[in-house]
Amino acid sequence: MQVKIKTYRKKRKTRRIHLLLFIFLSFSLFIILTFLHKEKPLFEEEKDAVQQEVSFVLPPLEEKKEVIRRGMTLTDILKPYNLSTAEIHALIKDVKPVYDLAKIRAGQELRIFSSPQGDFFSLEYDIDEENYLHIQKKEGPYGAEIKKTPYDIRVKAIWGIIEENLIFAVRDKNEGVILALNLAELFAWDIDFYADLRRGDSFKIIFEKKYLNGEFVGYENILAAEFVNQGKKFLAFRYTYPDTKDSDYFDLEGESLRKEFLKSPIRYSRITSRFSHRRLHPIRKVYRPHYGVDYAASIGTSVQVTADGTVTFAGRSGASGRMIKIRHKNRYETMYLHLRGYAAGIKKGKKVKGGQEIGYVGSSGESTGPHLDYRIKKDGRYINPLLFNPEPVKPLRAEFLDDFKEKAESYSLCFEAPQIIFSCLSNSFPL
């Protein structure tokens, strides 16, 4: 009897469990079905909108690059893209208020976009490094606009030590010659990068690199730089005035890096003969004064005027060969001897700006090889160009000094702690 009762209770208990389990599963299924996301039916208006949106989806375009060959016309280039001569003339006419397509140059590249069937859709032409022309086929007249080239600007920092010269040191950091020359030009008012450079000098540079479609295409601005030359530290910080958008370089105190005179008339060369009151003449073999500094460089190397001034002479002058004389303010005069030739427009009376190209290295006159003999006079008397210490130009405008110092100090901190320079850069602002 007890066995039967136990068996009955056990079966009843089992049925109850099964029932509860069935209810639980049913309820769970109900919840899932109730709250499961369902696609709502579209109203007629929504269906029309979707269909209209789909209708404007463009098919994939094919891009082809066409290099403009000498004697080629735009008609020659565009006819294969199912455009008639009349349509091409209409395109040229529609685009002319924005850009005259007659200006396209041989050797340049056109990027033409077409449908899979080969029908013309749009065209792009690089006007210069910063701008390109975009032409697109539309209902009615062709659309045209000049757009900015979409460069990707990335900030990078390097630091190094001079073993042989600046170019080799920058190359050791996997950067190009142009960056080295830009750095030399930045400090050219204080350092002659051949005469003054010493082994063990060091540099740190924070600069911009320009990329297009993921490929490096050139250097942009140096944002900040430090150069230690013979134990003396030089700093440069780029600052753009918020009102005029003009940019220049200043030291940590806001003094301009630019001086009245550049230290050297050639961006990068070596000195073969210095200023002397008694030097053995290489041709005449007699001792006489040499009132200049000789910079050896290959024939055709660009020569730049070292300060603003006016050309007073450009021509041949006996043993000096082809020569340029320039008068500057405060009774200074500079001379450039043994030139191969003169830059376009350089003649007596021409006004020039410091750093402007005026001529080219040669070996005219009494010369044993290509070089530039550079001389300076003050009140009619020769002075040693290597000892000349010109005055700086105007400092940073006072109303922007606090803003400049705040930004310059952030870069200066990076220079003091090079091991964390990249993390510093992420929190600083380009000047």
C-alpha cells in the first residue's frame, strides 16, 4: 500500500514538472516571437522613396589616365569616350568661365572617368600642386569647378647628430635632401652650413609630410626645429598670424630668425678660400689680399642675394669675370664674382629681395675652377663675410606674443624630452 502511494505521488510530481516546463517553454517562445524585430511593411510613399533612391545609385566608374602628348587636342583625347565633336566643343565652352582648357600643357595628365560602356562621365586635370580642375557631365551645361588637391598632411619628428654633413645625417633618418636643405635655409641667417658646421652638432625637427592617395609626394612646413652648432643652441618656431595668415619663424622669445643678411649666398656648398689680407694668388703666384670668401660649387648652381637691395652693376669686370654688385641699406654693398650668367631680369637698377636667385656659379675671369667669390663692403671698406653679424628684422607682433609662446613652449618641451616626442606632438598645435 505504501509502495502504491509512493508511486502515485511520484508520477503526479513528474507530470507537474512536465507541465511547468511546457508552460515555461511556451511563454518563452511567446516572448521571443513578440519582441523579435520584424521588418515593418513600407507605406506606398516609402516604397516610392526607396525606389527613387535606388534609381540614383551610380554604376561603378572606370578611371583612365591620359598623358597629353605634344600636338594632341582635347578632341583627340575625348572622342574615344563616345563624345561627338559638337559635344566636346560645348564642354570647352561651358568650362571656359572656370578654366580655359586651351592652357592644358603637354606632358600633363588627365584623369578620365567613364561608365562600363565607355561613356564619358567626368574629367580631372591638375592645374598645379595645390589645385585641380573637376569637370562633370550633367543635364544641360557641363559642370566645372577648381578644387583643392586632397593631400593628407602628417606630422613627423626626427633628431640626429652630424658626422659628415647635414644631408648625410638627414638621410640616415630615412628622409630626403629637400628636408635637409629646408632646415639649412631656416637657420641660414645664423649658420653657414659648411663653414660653421662641426662633427657632433645635432638637430631636432618637427615637420609636415604631404601624401596623396597614400603615397609620399613632398615636404610641407617645418613646424619647429632645434640646431646645436658648436655648443650653441638655435631654436625656430613657425607662427601664422591669425589676422593676416602670414607665417614666419621666431625664436622662443619671439625674435625673428631672419636677419638683414643671409650668412651665405649659396644654400649648400663648401669653402675653398677665406677672407685674407695676404693670400697666394692661385694663378699669378703672388701674395695679395683676398677680400672675399670662395664657395666651391658645380657650374650652374643657384646664387642668391643675401639681402634686399638694388643691382648697381651686372656685367664683366676684368679678372672678376661676370659679376653682380648690389647696394643695400645702411651703406652696405655685396659682390658676386666669377659667375656663369645672370638670372632673368637681373640688370642695373633692378630691385631684389633677400634670398632671391640672381645668378649662377661659373668660372669666368681669373679662376682655376667653378666657384663663387662673395664679398661685402661697409662704407666702402671690405669686411669679412664669415665674421659679419647682421641685425635681426622686426620681432613677432606684441599682441600675439602670449599665443606664440604658449605654442612654442609645447614644442620646446618635446625637444627637451625626445624619447616621448611623438606623444608630445599629439597634444600640441601647429604654429
